[in-house]
Amino acid sequence: MATDDVNLAERSGSLVESHKGYDPRIIFFYFVLAALLLTLAGGLAYQQLFKTGDYHERERLQNQRRVLVPGPRGNVYDRHGQLLVGNRPRFTVTLYLDELRSEIYSEYLRSRKAYRATGDKDLPTDTQLRQIARVIVVQRYLDQVNRITRRAERIDGKDLESHFLSRRLLPYSLIADLAPEEYARLIERLPIRSPLQVYTTSARYYPNGSAAAHTLGYVGTNSNVSAEDFPGEDLKTTTMRGTIGEAGLEKQFDPLLQGEAGGTIYRVDKDGYKVNPPLEKRLPVQGQNLTTSLDLALQRAAEEAIGDQTGAAVALDVATGEVLVLASKPDYNLAEFRKPGTIADIEARHAWNNLAVNGFWPPGSSFKILTSIAGLRRGSFAPDEAITTCTGTTRIAGHPFFCSNGLGHHGDVLLRDAIAQSCDIYFNYAGILITAEAMAAEARRFHLDRRTGIELPGENNRMLIPDPEWKKRVKSEAWFPGDSALMAMGQGFVVVSPLQMACFAASVARNEVFTQPTLVHQENRPPQHTEAIGLTTAQRAALIEGMEGCLLPPKGTARNLTMVESLRVPGIRIAGKTGTAQKTVTKDGKTGTINYAWFICFAPVENPQIAMAVAIEGDTIGEEFGGGFHAGPVASAVLKKYFAQKNRPAPLLPPVRMN
């Protein structure tokens, strides 16, 4: 018995000892569990401590939206502060869709119930039902506006859906441009808390209609508005449409005129509607103003004088090169530019082209001033030398040439009379004596072979100063004496623009070779100075006497400007030169020549202040069309206005009251 008890005790002790030991397999799982718990704790700590910024950023990108509003454009003025281009208020009826959520949802439920009641198996989808509900509700509000404004506008479903999907933060535009009387009625009758509101923006305003239309230019719609230094570039951004310059000064100075955009950052709910108040807001700022060199009164005088003709007029300040007039006809009314049918009308009248800058025509006898300078500088003739006898006709290299000015029998004419009476025979022979190369070199010295560099987009380079090398290269033909005879009188292959000839006239007035035109006015702008022409005192005196004689009776080709009372500029001595050039054209199935009438001038002779070039295109084949009688009166109208303003007495100031 005792032995059994002892064995039992030993076995029990052995069993107890075995349960007190540690199984390695269990210990392994302890470590695995601990590692998993540590990994979980580390992951939670990482997400909570290190990824918090990422989650906040994702939340920000999902819950915030940015709206950009373009700033108004700067104004454009003439040199005297007259407004040429400004901004006017534009009243737009808008509807805030975020205030209609419950109403749209109720309409959606009604529409769904009504469709289901029909028993039709081909029912609209849920998305289509929501679209239908939006159109019904928005049209309901538009009908309110229609009753007040007496319109009959209808909602464009596609436009509404596009706005809802991509521009939901912005109010939806129902009527884009209200008339003033419509605006007054709406303001009076719309409830203050209505989701319908009248939103005021700015639109370009052209108070002078078609005046300087080609120079001022126009704007188009700009959807790429950006706001510098405004936060939220990474947010989903909605932009209200702005404007961008598309032509003329509006395009050339667009960076200056563009306003600084404003912006707002909103929180949005799960449906994409904004939650007020905004998180950030910056008001738009108007662009900088531009003061041009144009003189509105002179511009109007030029355009009225050209009238319904096709042509251009350019006037420059002789000393500074500032452009006083840049007129081109036909033109278009900037104030009515966006009306239906306007574009087609402009195209039908060929009114797009700015003929003052890009009208390239043979200059005719106005080029004889350049020929005279080239001959005098080269020593081809002297002022008091009769190089030929004008009997009205001559032959050069077997070809007949005619003198079409005056009676055509100028006899042994000298330079000053050849200029005043525009003797073709004299200049035909002068061209041969000078040579084409020398005339071309002189023309290039005056920059007649290149763009002027005026601050307007799209100045073409279709001007042409030919020479024998050019003719051989381009036409594969030799240069003949007759080519030189034609070139000397501004015919043949010579082609220039009115702006170039105005710069030429200003340069001759200053006794220099180049004038840089500018459309930007600067108070106290210093005078331009370029290379001197290089004539002696006697040579220049003969040249200017000839140009002044052009306007004097009995034989000056522009004598009507002093003989006709309505054209006379009282008390002002004018140096000028007429020109008539021909071009072969085909019109209405008939081929023949049309004339271009030119007149260049500067005044006063003793102290030149203003220089001009006028070019008028004839519209009838074979019609007589002379510079003195068709282009001269345009220059006269501008000069009369210019000197009337110069001589106008200063306004009397009211007396100062002493206390």
C-alpha cells in the first residue's frame, strides 16, 4: 500500500512538473501576436500623427472651390483726355440655382409620379427626370422676368445642363444684356429675397461709334482668366468670362488694359453647392488706362472729309512723331459691332483692312519729292538747271511718255516749278539721270522699304522699293530706262502706305531722314532727331519753294486749297505735293485703270508742326481722279481744325474771390 502511494505521488509530481514548463510553440505565437499589435499600433500612429496633413489636404480639395472674376479693362483716351474707349454697366438677370434645391427636388418627385402614372414602359431615366425638373423650375422663374420685361425668352436645356455640371457655383444667366428700361422695371418689381437677381458687370463702351475704329480695335471673350498671387490654384476653379483684345490698340496693349482678376474660395456641400460665408475673397481691380496720341477732333474731321470714299489719312506731330490722325475708310461702328449681321456687312464693304497702315498703293507724283532729294544729293541736276524741255510728250528708249499735268507744255522748267506744277517730263528725265539704284538707295534711307514699327498688330510688309537687281530676281527681266522714268514719278513697281508717306513728309519737314510714328501720348515728349537729309541751304530752299508753290495759283496742282474759300487755311503757309497714280484692275468684267489721289504736306512752312498724307482710291475705271481735287480737301479739313485749336484763346478763369 505504501509502495503504491509512493508511485502515485511520483507520477503526480511528474505531471505537475510537466504543466509548469513552457511550450516553445506557444511562445512563438506570443511573439507573432505582439508583432501584429505593434504593427497595428504603429500604423494607427502613422495615420494619426503623420498622415493627418494629407487627409486635411484631400478634404480641402474635395470640399473647397475657387471662383475667379475678371477685372474691368482700363480706359483709352485721346491726347486731350477725351474718352475713346471705356466701360459701361451691363445688367444681366441671373438665377442662383443653389437656392432652388428643394424646389427642383419637389418638381422631380412630381414629374416622376406623373410619368409613372401614365403606365408607359419607356420612361425617362432618373438623370433625365432631374434634368427635366431643373428646366421646368428655371423656366418658371424666367417667365416671371418675361412678364416684367415683356419678353418671350425660353430656356435652352443644353445650356442649363452644361452650366449645372461645370459652373454650378456661379449664378445662371437668364438674360445677358438688359435695356435700361428693363433694368429699371426689374429692380422695382423683383422681391429682395428672390433667387432672381440683376447682376452688374462691365462691357466695352465706344462713345464715338466708328471714330478711329481700326486703330482702337475690339475685344472678344476670354475664358482663360487667371488671378496672380491668389491662393487655391490647386482647387477646382470656375471662371467668369472676361475679355481679351483681338484687334488694334485693344490687342496691342492688352496686358496693360487687362484688369486684375478677383477671386472667392467657397466651401461646398456634398451636392456641389456653395456654403456661405466664403473662406477667402479678393475684389477685382480695373486695368491701367492708356492715353493715345490721337486727337479726336482731327480724327473726326478726317473721317468726315473722306466720307463714303475708300481711302486713308494720317497726320503726325512733326517734332515727336506722335500720330494725331489715323483714319481709314470704309470703317465700322464699334458700338454696334456685336449686333447680328454686322460682321457680314463689314465683309461685304471690305471694311476690315486698316488702309492707313496696310493700304499699299503706288504714290504717284508725291514720290517726286524723294526723286528731287536723290537728284540734288547725287548732283544729277542743280535747282536752277533745266534738264529738259517739256512740250507735253517725249520718247524714252522708243516709248512715248506724256505730261498729264497742267497744259502739258511747261517748257524749260526748273526744279521748283517742276515740283509745283508736277511736270512729268522733267521727272522722267530726272529718273534716268539719277539712276534707279540711287533713287532706291534714297528711298531706303527714308525707310520707305520697311515697316514703320507703329504700335499696332499686323502691319504688313507689302511696301516695295524696286531696283534692277530686284526686277531680275523676281521677274527675271532686265531694267529698262522706262522703268527709271516711271519710278521717278512714283509709278511702275513702287508701292508704299499712307503711314509711310506721312512719316516721309514729317521727315522732310524736320530736314531729317526718318520719323518713328507712335500712338502713345507722352507729355513733354522730346523731339525726334535722326540723320540730316544732307541738302545745301539753296537746294532745300528750292525744294520747299516748289512744295509751297504746289498750293499757289495760277499753276500749282493744289491751288484749289488757296483759291477756294472753304478749303483755305487762313494765315498758314503750307508745303505740299499732289500725286495721281494708276493701277490696272478688272471690275464688273471690265479691265482698265483706276486712279489713286495722293496729297502729302506739312505746315507751317516756317516752323513745321503737323505733317500729313492722304490717299483716296478711285472707284470707277477711267475716271479722272487727281490728288489736288480729291485728296487735298481732306488734308485741308484736318489742317483747318488743327490750327483753329492751336489759335483758340485759353478759357477765362473765374475771378478768385478774396475773403
